[in-house]
Amino acid sequence: MVEPEQNQSPQPSLDVKSPLPQKNPSDHPPSAKKEDHAAGNKAAPKKDIRVTEHLLSFDQIKEKLGTSFNGDKPPESAGLTSAEAAKRLETNGPNMLTPPKKVHPLVQFLKLLAGLFNLLLIAAGIASYILVIIDYADNYQNTYLGAILIAVALMNALIEFAQQRKSAALLESFLSMIPSKCKVIRDGKQYQIDAKDLVLGDVVYVNMGDKVPADLVLFYASDLKVDNSSLTGEAEPQERNKKSNHENPLETANLVFNSTLVVNGDGYGVVIRTGDNTVIGQIASLTANEKRRESPLTTEIDHFVKFIASIAGVFAVVFFIIALTVKKVTISSAINFAIGTFVSFVPEGLPATVTMLLTIAAKRMAARQVLVKDLTGVETLGAITLLATDKTGTLTRNQMTVTYVWSGLKLMSAQPITPLDEGGEGLKPVPLDLNEAGPNEVFHMAALCTRAKFASTDVPVQERQVIGDATESGLFRMASQKLPDFDTIGNRFPKVFEIPFNSTNKWAMTFHKKRHSAGGLMLYIKGAPERILQLCTTIYDGTGVVPLNEGHKQKFEEVYTFMASKGHRVLAFGALALPGDQYPDDYAFTKDPVNFPVKDFTFYGLVSLEDPPKHGVREAVGHCRAAGIKVMMVTGDHPLTAEAIGRKINLMLTDTKALVAKKRGCAESQVPESDVRAIVIHGDMIDDLTDAEWENIFSKEEIIFARTSPKHKLQIVKRAQARGHIVGVTGDGVNDSPALKKADLGIAMNQSGSDVSKEAAAMILMDDNFASTVAGIEEGRLIFQNLKKCVQYTVTHTMPEVWANLFYIIVPLPLPLQSVQILVVDLGFELFISLSYAYDTSENQSSLMKLYPRKPVNETSVERLRRRQALDREERAARLGTSAATEVEEAEEGHREEEMGFGAVIGRNVNKITRLFKKRFWSELLEKTDDEVLVDGDVLSWAYLEAGTIETIGCFCAFFFAMWYHTGVVPYDAVANGASWGLSGNEFNSTVSGRYFDVQAQVDAASFGQSGFYLALMIQQCFNYFVCKVRLGYPIGPFMFSNKYAFFGVLVGAAFTMAIVYIPPFNVAFGTNYKLTPYSWLVALGGGIIIYLYSFLRITVKRIFSPIKYSQEIQGLQMYATRFSFGR
């Protein structure tokens, strides 16, 4: 690996705290023995773990950990004795991650079954069977009714249970990262033991290809490099040695961490942390202990169902009492009526319908490369207000790519030139031309002075995999694409000797057999720009080699600053043609003593590399911002690099405070916050931020967090959620997993993502393309629109059902619709028709992505949220018996409820019911906000007051028409004899026709009326279905015919309804009559036409008084294709 000296980007800091700055590490006193072993697994602290061993001298480490090692001759180290190791293993526990407590599946299922909605369904089902036992003859239909009610409750619980069980494998993905075996020195001998048997103070040997088995402090290293990507997500291997060079544990050179991979060299170290106390253990603990909030959709459906179920329960009880006391009916009839009232209010099929709609949408999203693990995540993606995304591997390709070449005093671009490439006067790049000697020689150096190589050469160059670190791979790949006959270059100019890159020299050097005018050997050198320039006395100026002067050095500084300011990694190249009289072709080069030149080289140029944005990322970020979604970068990379990438991909368009101050020529403190819309926050600042500073950060439109640790990322997510944001997080590394787990929607990468990140996420981008997120947002917004249509359509039919039961007891009338008929409405034709909404396309694709998020976050919403949170804390404090409830107490209360089991769930449901009768509930419900919820006033008004009323009138008209047409019963007869209709001894003569009606004739008349009512409800709902299809326009035009499944659903639903009415065997179970005349259909058609025409009037009024609001256009968005369009 070759990296520049000043452009080096240290790895992000994890939550592994370093002490306050000290003048001398040796000033640290050794800890007491009790503290020594506190880093073992049994004594694992719950929160921060302080790592200081990297600041201690070797003698202090030996004393603190009670071990012995030899820094000069590591193989001769004594290590721990076997007896001491066994004692420590018994005291501190094994070197493994502690598995979380598991809830028995049966208990988990029972807790879900104990939900309010399910409990009420089960209670109604049990009551139905009790009536069957009391009086089978009059209540035999309750056999079907009870079975259906209980089955619906079980189905709802099973669906949710299956979703929750999917996340059980998260810890296993962490465990798979820990090596099973390791090499340890005990009793002065090297052994191979199980990694779980490692203890504090053990001396461990690691070499290339090994996974580090615990957190180690190194006392010997030979060309050791480790891949920290399992912790940081960054693929650049890091050099490690025995010297401490930084207070931050993750940035110091003398620490290596559990589960990281040794990619080069070898080393010896002492175990300082095991199990849960390792860095990977902390991340696992953060991830396992975090719980994702309920999705907005889940919360809204839950509130709606509980609200309806509570109202239904209250109505059922009230009218049960009225039936018994006022109407003097039998208790059996009163219970039947109560069950009917409850069933009519509650849309039993809604949970199943929503689940199936989400399943269909999830399959459609999978076709667009978005895999949904949690069904509610389908809609959550469309609802997000803030998208926090990692940089490396998510926004960028995680593949270093050559961008600029400066050679022959000319700046050239290796990629297509854009306006962003201009760097001022004299720094306007021109296209790269390898016909010029300077850049041609630089690319030859890149091809020869390297350790990178192709994994195979039997495929085209563009498809070959490069083996080597990221920087060298980028140079090697570009050289292979630019140089002709690249595959033979190594044979034509064979390497005879090399000095690999090291942190002391900051350069790499190779010697090749390459004939020139003075001899047969050529020296190439590359490395940190300052170091290479210091070693050069001449420079290639485009025409030839000339002495290096101050003008050349000034030009070098300008170009180097330009490249580095863009966050690029910069390397310098030099060469020396070795004279044949001093260095013949068979000259034997040696490192010790040094017998080759180390100065007086010719400077050939600079090459900058960057991890470029993926194709489509710029447009994707632009689309997100145009849709009103705040996109911010949360990365472990350097702030300059992060900002440079952010400005290329529409994430940051305006100036930060530093840039504003620079342009105005004033101090940053003189720039008002109101003038600044962009901010870059360094991770070192996060722990000390005040609440006011967090508020200021999130008030900005463009935000970048750099140098962040996993704990920082988690903290950022929590802060954003506390402000009311629905947060989406994208990431691919283990370090992203706590934030992925906590976010409302965690989005992992499939190809570059770790197993841990995929398990923690709720959604996976199968093609690793951030642009797929935009497709997911479109689908999420579309499914919300379709779900809202479905709810509006489905809830409308409950009004005729409710009024049917209420009129039965209040007027009274013969029962217009039986409970079992209500269920075959909810679980029959309604299910078929409503499912077709899942296949609706957007009414206007461009308009859909210009709408504000449905729960926008602004100053008003934040103030409202803060006010409600304060009231929640007061109520919780009163319940807990304390003066105030902190966030920790709130979390602990939640954990206590979980440990109490499903009994606590029932208690929580009772508490939610009592909230319905409090002033606060209704004031918050009726408070005007900008939020769009699934079931809002518009939906309820249409379903319960407008279309619901029209349908109720149409159904009753069909009911009376059918009874009159077939049996001669007129409405007056139905009202006069409704209280005892169909009961023994209630024969009567019609006051209009004079016809005699015995009990059987009354039963027949009721069956005709109920058949007409049932059929009229279906026909009118077909019209309502098409009216509810539109959210932005009128129910007319090509869009109404765009969904072929709409007509299929209507046909299937109609066929189902006709079967219930017109197939005689079904008449027995459902109380219908196959002799019903088709004339009754005309009554229902009239009601449907009225609904359809009324909708036009309603939409016109809404457009005048409540027009649709679209998000404001963002100035400066660059919606042209990302420059690096190759790859993914």
C-alpha cells in the first residue's frame, strides 16, 4: 500500500474512549489487579469501555496484565502459565459474545394474540359458541360465525409472529466473524487453541490470512497490515506496528481488534480485551440492545383498529343493555345483536388486506432490486423524511479510480471533464493524452512499481479482478486500460529488486530491466508527494529533463493543493535511469547495506485517485431532495473527502460557514447562522454537542457527519428521531449495524455489505445501487396512496352494516344483515376487490415524487412533538411515582413490561382504551397538522358520512324492494312487526295488501330482504372502488383503465357475491335466497351512480379549499449523469 503523507485518512473512532491528553504515556500508573481483569467477559460493563493500554510502556503492560513477553525476540516470550490462564478463564469467562435472552416462541405468539383487536374478536367468537350451546336451533349459524372470528384473530397474530421471527439470526452473524482457532504462547511454548479460551494477558501470534481473535496491543510487527473493514466499512488496509502514535485507540498503530483480518505480514500482541468487551463486542451489544420503532404504518393501523374496536365495544355493550331493558328481548337475542354490532363496526379483513397489499408491493420492489425483509418497510421507505447514508460502498464504488494526472507541468483528467473539475486560472485540466511522454511514463511506473496483480488474465481487462490494496489497485487498473500490450509489460521489463512501502520512508521503489541510453536498469519510485519531491533534483517539464527550481515547486504546491482539496488521495512518481557503468544488468541490489541511489531522482508527476460516486447517485440524491427528503452523509472518512463527494452528488450545494466567512473575508463567528444552510461536523465534536447545537445542526438543509464511530451514528439516528424525523439509514459495514437496527428503516447493501449489516437492516439493495433507493421511495409512496384508497374503500361498507344492526333494535326492523353475512362481506368480495389496489400505478409519476413527505418535519411539528413528549414524561413520572422520567427510565419501563409477558400487553391495551375518554386524546386527535395519516378526517368523512350514508340508503331501498317484490311486505309492515319478526306466534296480516304472513313467510321475506341488502352493498362498493382509485384528480380518463386487475377483482368479487346469493347450498349457511329478482340490482345501480356523480362535486370543492401542496424546487440541483458511469 502506498499513501501520501499529508493526505492520509485515519480510520473513524469507535466508542472506545481514550484518556485526556497526557504529556507522557509513562505517567499512567498501572491499574490494580481488580481493574486488570475488568476487561474480561464476565465483568463486562454495560456502557463505555476505556482503552488505554496502547499508551503504556511494555513494562507497564506486563505489570498491568500480569504477563511476560520479549519485545526483541517474540518467539522466546514466556506468556502466561497454563494454570494462570485456566484461573483467568474461570474468573472472566470465555472469549465469546454473550447471546441475548430469548423469548419462547409460544410466549411471543401469545403476546401478539393478546392485542386488543384480537382479544375482542376471540371474545366475540367465544360468545357465539356460548349461544350455540344455549340454543342451537336459533343460533346454528353462529357455528360458522365463531369459527371465522377466532380464525381471523389467529391469522392476524400468526402473520405478525412470522415477521418478528425473521430477525432472530442477528447475533449469529456476529458470532461467525470470530475465528475458531488461534496461536498463543503459554509456558514459553506456542500452541493452537480455541479462540474462546483466550484470556487477558495471553501472548498471541497472528500472520497473513488470520483473523485477529481478540483485541491486542502489539509488541512486535513485521510489515503487518490489517483490514478494518469489518469494523469501519473502509477497505483500505491499515499498517500496524509496535509504536503508539495516536490517543484514539482505533487510529493508533499498535492495536489490532477482534475479527479484523491480517492481510500482510505478521505480529505478536498481548490480549487486552475479550468477548463482549472487545470493539466488535461493543458493536454487537449496541446492535442487539437497540429496537426499531414501530413503523408509521403499523402505528397508524394499530391506532385506527383500536379506536374502531373500542367504539364497537362501547356500542355493543350500550345497545346490549338497551335491547334487554328497553326492547325486552331475550338475552340470547341481545347477545346476538351485540355481536352483530361489534362485527359490523370492525373491518375484520383490514389487517389481512393490508398485509397482502404490502406483500404484493414487496414482490414488485424485489423486481426493482429492493429486497424487503419487514413488510411494513415497504411503506416506511416512502414515508422517510431524513435519509442518513454511509459514503464508502454506498454512495461511492469502494474502488479507487485515477482522476487527475499532472505531468510535464500540465494538468490532465483521466475522466470526462465537467465544470466541477476547474480549479482556477492555470488549473483547467485537459483530456489525458498518453501520446505525450510524461503521462505515458507515469502510467508505465504505475504498471511496474506495484505489488498489485490480476487474479486471472483469461477475461477482458475491464472484467478482471485486481488483487492488492485499494490505491495500488486503482493505479494498476487504470494502467491496464490505457497501456497497449499491458499483459506483456511485466515480462518485457522484469522487476529485479524492490523496496516495499513502509511508514518510515513513505515511498516504494522498484528496479527493472529496461534499456535506456545510459544502461539497462531503471529505478522507479512512488509515494507521498512531499517525500518524493524532496528526493528529486530534476523534473520532466514536457520537453525534457530540467533542473528543479522554485517555480516548479510552487506549481507543484498549487496542483497538490487543488487535488487534495477535492478529497483525493495523491501520489507522486519519480524515476532514475541507472548508469550502466555503475549498475550493470546483473547488479545485485541489497537493503543492508544500501547499495542503490536514494536521491537525485527525476520528478515525473502527480496522480490523484478518489473513490468515485456510483453511477446514478447524483440523480438519485437530487430526486430525494426534490421529494422533500433531507439527505445527509454519515461517514467515517475525512471531512474534506466527505464534503468533496457530497458536492458532486447534489448532497451539498451551498457554502458552509467556513466558506461563507472566506468569501466575505471575515471570521466564522461573524457569520449569522441564518445565512448558512450547509454544515460539516467532525466526529470529535459529537460527544460534546449541546441540545441547542443539535437543534442548529438539524435545522440545516445540507448536513455531513465525518469521522463518526458506530456510537456516533446511533446517536445521530436517535437525535433525528427525537426531532420527529422518520429516519432511513443506508450502510454496508458492521459499524453501520447499530444505526441500521435503530433506524425506522435500515437499508443494507447486498454485494458489498457484511452479513451483520444485512441482518440488522429491514431492507437490502440487491444491486448495491443507491439509485435503487429512489425506486423504493416511489414504490413506498405509491403503496401508501394505494393503502389509503383501500382503507377508504373498505371502511365505507361498515356504515350500511352498522345502521342495519342499529335499525334492527331501534326502529325496530327485521334484521337487514346477519353477522355471518357481514363476515362474508369483509372476508369475501371486499377482500378480492380491495386487493386489486396493490396493482394501481401512480396517477402522475412526476407529481408523486414532488409531494412533501407525509409527516414533514418543520419548526411547528418539532414544537408540537416537544410539547407532547413533555406531557408523556409527566404522565409516565406520575405512573412511576417519580418527579421526572428520563429516557433511561422509559426504556427500563418498556423492558419491565416485556419481562412481565403477555399480561403486560393486556394492561397496556386497557390503558390505551382509557385514553379514549381523556381530553388530551381528543385535543391531539383534532389538532390541525401538516401530517398525512392513513386514516384521516377526509377518509372518515367519505366513509362514514358521505359515501357511507349514500350506500346505507341504497342498501335499505334494495332491502325493502326485495321484500315487497317477492312477498308483498311493505316498509310499514316491517316496522310494525320488526320487534318479533320470525318469532313463533307472530303471525300477522299486511295492512296494505291484506296478505297473511306466518313465521315461515316472514323468514322467507327476511331472506329476500337480506339478499337484496347484501347484493346492493357489493354493487355500490364497485362504484365506490373506482371513485376511491383517484387521489389527485377526477375518477375519469385512461388511468381508470390502467389496472387490469381492477376489473378482474371486481369480476371475482361479483362472482363470489352471486354465488352466496344464487347457489342454493350457500343459502343454508348464509341465510340468503337464490330466487332474488335481478330487478333489485337496479336499485343498487342507482345508488352507485349517485356516489360516482357526487365524487366529482366533492373533488371540485376540495381543489378550491384544500389544494395539494408540492415541495419547493431546490436551486442548483445537477440532474445530469454521474461522471463515473462504469460499473454499478
